[in-house]
Amino acid sequence: MRGGGIREILNKADALERAGKKIIHLEIGRPDYDSPLCAKEAAKKALDEGLVHYTDTSGTLGLRRAVADGLGRDTGMDIDPEREIIITTGAVEALAAAFFAFLNPGDEVVAPTPFFAAYADQIAVAGGVLREVPCRFENGFRLDPKDIEAAITEKTRFLLINTPNNPTGAVMSRDELSDIADIALKHDILVLSDECYEKFMYEAPHVSIASLPGMRERTITVSSASKTFSMTGWRVGWIFAPAFTKPYLAKAHQNLTSCATSFAQAGVAEAFRSASDDVKRMIDGYKARRDAIVGRLAGIEGFEVNKPEGAFYVFPRVEKLTRRLGMSAPELAAWLLDEAGVATVPGEAFHARGDFLRMAYCRPQGEINEGLDKIEAAVKKRLA
């Protein structure tokens, strides 16, 4: 497990704030929009009505139906809420349940990098072996299917994909997903698809790999309310998976958390029904912030940046800057926090090859502008 990750940096930033230093938080993927009012009112109503006990392990039928209906509208699939949906305590628990349910000691998971830091830790805890397939900055972190196939062995259990990607914002096209599907079918392996940022698409509609021919029967899809509805603290996620996998996933989920919080499930169900305007307003806001932060970073000496197609992160390469400063990316992130008061995350926390920083643009535009001003000023002063 790697140090210098998101939580460690957030803790240090919080400590500096408590000591009186102003910090611009670009490190944490935490939407700054409020949760939808309709969801909060529904959760309050559920509390008032005494919905405070265990739900079915798989979640309330009302929320499972809402998830199935939402996924069905987005993918064109007819989804069975009783046989194919499990409500979890966030997407992190959903991922853990999948790994614990299907990985035997020594089983391998093939995953493109950079990726969400929890993957590696969870795979290790489950006894699995991670086989990384690096994606490259030069081609926008797009995945080469030949690299994926070259990483597959007789021990491969899962192909793990994340689109839109955290931390790079890269999006896999339908053609790229079709190539992944062909590989999974050819080698008879499962796909674990992390689609937590499915709504954060700026150039093209999201494509779920489970909707492609032959893939519904071998794909475990994970998502959550955290990002889509700006409900990170509610801790509600879900798994959409083939019916034959549900007993195994449900058993792992049961032994991890028993069930998701009852009244939070009521709020998320209402968000599915009534919060589409809130979601659209948030996505439109993030697209404007993306365009602004990419333009600003491109003008700061030593920063190279791709324009992310999804999620709400930018992942600039800073190798030219670290070479000039004689620093590693973690040292650069620490220096920016101390010198400029801006919290970022070094790319190695996401298993990136080379020197990168992840910056989350899910902060008010004024804060983002102030943070970039401080970064630019600190860099200019150091390089002068």
C-alpha cells in the first residue's frame, strides 16, 4: 500500500488549516454542490416514518427498482431489480464485495493504470494479484487492447475498467469497449466495470460495457450516488450483475456491511425520480470549470495537460517542472501545499508511470482560479 495518497494529503491540509493557513482543496474528489433537496426531504420523511432498521441485505426494493429503471433508460436493457441489483454502502464497498466474492488467492486482475487507488489495496486484501497495463499521456491515456491481451494469463479472473477514469478523465469509446468485450469473450473472463462517473460526460454519451453483445452475462457494473447526485456522505452505491453472481456478491456484501443505511436509501430513490435537473446543472457547471482549468494549466511553466472527456479531474504531467526543481512528484505536491497552500495528489498514488499531479475541479470557480494563481506564482518565483 502506497503512502502520500488522497487521505494523507487531505489530513495534512486539514492540519494546516487548523493551524491558520488558508488551503485550496484540489485533492479530494468531493462535489461542492449540495445534495438534491428532494433527496434530503425524502430521507427526513423516512426518519419520521421510522425507517431506521435493517433493510433487505440487497437493499430496499424501492431503490433497487429506481436503480434498475435508471440503468435501463441509459443502456436500453431490461434489468431485474430483484435478481440483478444489490444496494451497497458506496461504490468502494461494492468493489470490495466483487473482489472478495470472486478472487481466490493468486487470481489475477488486469487493470489499466492510472487508476483509483483503492483497487490495488482491495485486490491485495482479497488475495489477488494485480497486473497493471500502463496507459500513456501522449495518446490521452487511451487504452491499447493489445496491451490488455498481452497481460492476460491462465490465472486472470477479472478485467477491471473505469470509464470515465479517475484520475485522468479519459473516456473509453464504444469501439474500445468492443475490443475489451472481444478479449473477455475470447478468454472467458469477467469484467468489473467501475462507472461511478457515468454522468460526467462532456463530449459523448456514456457507454456501459454490459450493454454490448455477450457482455451482460459476464460484467459486474459498479456505481453510486456519491458523484452523480453529490451525495458522498450518504454512502449508497450499487452493483448491477448477472443473476447467477448475486448469491456470491450478496454474501460478501452481507459480511462487509449487512446493508446500506435505510433512510439514505429512501433519499437516493427520490433522487433517481426527481433530481435530473440538479444533475444537469452540476454537469454543466463542471464542464465550464474543466475548460477553465485546462486553459490555465496549459499556461503554467512545466505543466502539460490533456483535456479530460469525463469525470471532474485533470491530470497534468509535470516532469519538465520536477526535473528543473530537482523534485519528485510527491515532493512537488508537498511543496505546493506548504508554499502555495494548494492541495494536490501526486500521480504515483494512482500507479501512474512518470510525474503527474491530480487536481479535482469540483470546487467553486473562484477557489480554482485562486489556487492556480498561487501555483503559478510559486512556480515563477522558484524558477526565477
